[in-house]
Amino acid sequence: MAVTRDQVVEILKTITDPVTGKDLMSADVVRALTVEGSAVKFVIEVAPDVAPKMEPVRVAAVAALQNAGIKDVSAILTAHATKAPPPDLKVGGHPKPQAGPAKVAGVSKIIAIASGKGGVGKSTVSANLATALVAEGKRVGLLDADVYGPSQPRMLGVSGRPSSPDGKTIIPLRNHGVTLMSMGLMVGEDEAVVWRGPMLMGALQQMLSQVQWGALDVMLVDLPPGTGDVQLTLSQKTDVEGAIVVSTPQDIALLDARKAINMFNKLNTPILGMIENMSTYVCPKCGNEEHLFGHGGAKQEATKLGMPFLGEIPLDLSIREAADGGIPIVVSKPDSPQAQAFRAIARQLIESGAV
């Protein structure tokens, strides 16, 4: 049976940690929880002196998930030596001096996913485009650089904190074939990040250079909306292949998209193309098609500016539900027209040599 991250979390909340008396999730001992279709994997990380007490807990957690109908469950109990230095995973701080744009170790190409304004579905596009590129056979990473509003952990069904073997290197999490790093994995889901610009710039540098990304064909960077510090730092400090600008067809959204394009032009970052999100809405009951935000605006803008138009993504309830459930539509309904729209964009990027 297919399962969502939220369902797994609720089941793990029924298991009590005998050391703290809290449930497993509240005790903060579950690490690297991944949910892929009907398979669930996670790690229970505890101190060595309590490890013997936790083995029955691991067995109980596996049994609870299997009794709920989830047969493919893998749970590992780990204990770190107390004499080892505790991982220092604090992210943020002033950026380190750097000579110029640098490559990220192991990453062939970096593509920024940008928008001039919020609310156009940039993060949804990023998550689905990442899984679409995986479906096309690419090794993909996704950096959620929207520090103030990180949403990729929820959209990709990832929970738990990244680990560190030495207090410096950060091990990212992985789900649906996508390697993910996000500020949302470093703070509580309801915890606000209250930082000024230099902290943002330092955090971005850390998530690029300290994370052990491994060998990737492409890293997508889900940028915050606007034209601020994060965009500037990425373009000036990192060897970026190019940027994709996401917009709705609405005139107001296109007005801000032009500003994002202008910013990348000033930074000498190539524009790989535009995507029109929420392009059309088809009523699931009567089949009537409506263009709630207009139609074709992004394509016209791309043509006017002489850049590629990568495709249209419909406004559809199933895309939103899939994102909220932690299984992007490309994974949950791979044969649907909505998923195929993302797959077509992924193939276009591959054929153009951008990926």
C-alpha cells in the first residue's frame, strides 16, 4: 500500500521512548525518515548508554507500521560514541571570503528556479521538476534556498535532521530519488528564521559547500521570491548553469518576472527559459476549461525576450494534494497529464544540454 509521510509520523507517535517518556517523534530520535511508495526507512539515533533499552522500541515501531499494512519497513538503531564531538549543524553566520564563482564538489550543473513574486508555485514546480529529471534517469539534488519559507521537506515527504560525521560535513536527506537540503530540516516546522542579509548569505554558502551532495548531474536551487541577497549570493559565488523563471499568466506576476529576468541579466546568469504555472483550469465534473489567471502571458513574454518557453503547467487540485502529501504528482500519478507536463519540461532541458 502507498503511504504518506504524515501517516508514518502519526504511527511513530504511538510508540513511547522509555528514556524520555515522550513519543518517538517528540523525543527527536528519529532520523532520515524516507517514504517511497510503500517503503518506509528511518534511523533511531540514541546515546550508547540507552541503546539496549531502545532495541525493543525499534522492534515495536516496525511492528506498528507493519500492522498498519506497511510491509516494507526498514529501521536501524544507531548510537554515537559519547567521546566524539557533537555535530555542529548550526547554519547561518557571515559569509566567508571567496575569490569568485566556484563549483560545488560532485555537482555537474546548477540551475536556479526563480520567480519575481511569491505565490506562483515555484516550489511546487521545483519539486516536480526534480522528480521528473530523476524519472528521466538523472542524478538530482534539490537545495531549498527559501530560508524564510522552506517547503521542500513537506513536498518531498522528508523529515528528521541531517546528521554530521565530524561536526562540519552535513549529510543531506533523500527521498523519491532526490537528494535534499533545506533550512526546514534544521529548525522546527513552526519555528521562524529571523535573520538579516549576511546570515542568509552565510547559510547559503554553508548549504552549498558543507553538504555532502555526492555525484549529481544537476542541482536545482529553489530560490525565494524577489531579487535579494540569496539570488545575488548564488549568482556571484557559485558557477550557475542558468536560471528558470516561473510565472503565472497574470499581468502582475509577469511584471515581477521581468524584474527577476533583468536581475539575472545584470548578473550575467543565462536564462534557460520560462514556465507558465497555473496556465489553465479544467473542471473535473464538466470538463469546461477556464483561464483563471489569463493564458499565454509567459509564452508571449519569452518570445518577446528571445528566450525558450519550456511549457505550461495546469492549475489542478491533484498537484496541490500530491505536494501536501509529500509525494509529488510526478511520483504519485506518473501517467497523469499533469505529471507528463513536468516530464516534457525535463526532457526539453535534457535535449537542450542544460542538464
